[in-house]
Amino acid sequence: MSNLAINKKLIPSSTRIDSIDFIRAISFLMIVAGHFVGALSQHGVDRHYFHKYYLGGVGVSFFIITSGASLYISTKNKFDLKVYIKKRIANIYPYFWICYVFVAVFLFLSFSTVCLGNDPGRLLITFLALDGYLGSTVPNTYYLIGEWFTGFILLVYILFPFIFWLKNKNIYIAIIVISSLVAIQNTPYVVEHFLLWNDDPFWNPISRLPEILLGVLIIDLLLLKNKKANFFTAFIALLYIIIVLTFIEEHYRTYNMWGISMWAMTFVIICCLYENIIIPKAVKKIILFLSEYSFVAFLLHHQIIYYLVSKIQSQEFNRFQFFYFYVVIVLLCYFLAYLIKPIGDKLKRKILEL
């Protein structure tokens, strides 16, 4: 997940999409919930209050769509390739590098663990934040933070100018959907011949191009500020979900094309309805905070979860203790993000000034 929160200093307030901030915030909470349950299960604790694969899958899908939406917002008025590249580097790397150093120092002080080695190729992969993404094809990387999604979104950055250009073509939807299906079906072949590819067919950028495009299209819709259009779109999205659930023998929680397509339609419904309800200013401020700090919190959350789960006796957790532990993890993620993000912001400004 990247730090794609719309920066007030860079984007006029009139183009701010409140629903995108809201979905980015709840996406992070879903991903943390999924990983939390997964970490507990690795320690022999099975709690079914959260569905780890379902929540994680929905959260990732929402993040991918919001990434496409935010990229489009920042480029729709004028696409300058040099500025685009600089912004993309500034949005990811300062935070990744600082969080990596923070976690590496913490692990060294806590466990005397030295995570980096002297292999120049693997050092470069880590420096470029691709180590989590390439973990399935490049063994023994120096991965600590970011998981597969950070490398994934960097590759999306490379593909997005093509999507931006293709959007003006009459058959762009067909091209993107077909490209996605071909990529998914041929993942084993591509993995053998292309380094920057993950062996999970749904962890590759071309496979998820329809979600990136959906983020672009939803922004065009929401910027119209047309309630009738929003409600009609939400109705069509709901109708799609109902039809698929009725006629396709797959569960809504299944991590495949049908499941992902329904999660995407859920995204559309939330956006279209959220934009037409009145949100108190105090609540908006909280959501904005959760959204803007979500990327740094995302970079840190996995290590925080693993560390706390290994330290706390969770075998006898009741329902209240389970959710209390989850809330503590979320708050700690955001507390550390609140401390670390300003440092990354300074480095980001330096990069943008180059």
C-alpha cells in the first residue's frame, strides 16, 4: 500500500474525495485484522472473529483501487513524466527507507539480529523496496517491511502512464480486462522468464489492472457530484454482486476473479453512498489522519504484530481480550507512524525540490 493520501499542499481541496480517505483507512484496519489472525494461528491460537484471507484480500483490493484513484487525481489535469516519476519516488522511498532502518535497529537491539548482508544484488532489491514482492522468486532477500504490496505498487507506478494514455482509446476496458486474464492464466510461464513477477497470480500488477482502472473511472464519476449518477452506479454494482452470488458457485470471500470483482463492486457502492452522506467535521479529521498515516503504519504493522504476538500469552484470550489486543496493535502502528512520518516528509520535500 503506498502513501497516496491526497496532499493538501499539492492538490486543491476542491478535488479531495472524502470516500477515498475513508476506504484507505478501513482498508488498513482490514489488513491488520487479517495479519493479526494469521499471526495468532501460527502460535496455535485459532480465533474466528476475523476471516484472515477474506479481510486481507478485501483490504488489498481496496488499496489497489484507491491507488489508481489517487494516481489519477494527481495526474489528470496535466501529465508530466518527469514530475510523475519524482512524485512517485518521493511518495514511497523516504518512508520505506526510514521505516526499514527503524525496524532493523529495533530487531538488532531486541534480538541481536542483523538483517542485511553483503550481497550487492539483494541489497539493491531491498533498497528499491522490491524484496517482499520478489520473496517468492528471489531466495534469502533482506526483507523486513512492506510485504509484497510495496513492490507491487512500484510496478503499478510504471504501468500507470500506459493506463492514463489508454483511457482515451475506445477499447481500453477490453484491452485491460483481457491483459489481466492473460496474465493470471499464464503466471507460471511468466515467472520462469521474467524476474519482476510473483508466483501468486493475483500479486502481479497486470493481473490487477482492472482495479487500477476502476479507481480512475470512479474518480471521474465522483467529481461530477451527481447524486443520481452515484446512486444509479451503486445500484448497478449491487445488482452485479447479487447476480454473481446467485449464479456463480463461488463464495464472496473466495480469493479469485469472482471474489475480487465483487470486492471491487463493494468499493464502488461505498464510494457512491459515502459521498452523499453528511460526515461531522470531527469524524472527517479522524478519518483523514488514519488515511494520511496509513502507509507508514502499513510498513510497520507486520513486525509489530509478530513481536507482540510472540510476547503475549494469547492462548486463553476471550472475545474482549482478542479485540482489545487488536485495537492496541492498531494504535501502536499509528503512534509510531505519527513519530516517523514527519521525518519521511522532510526527505520527501528534499526529493521534490531536486
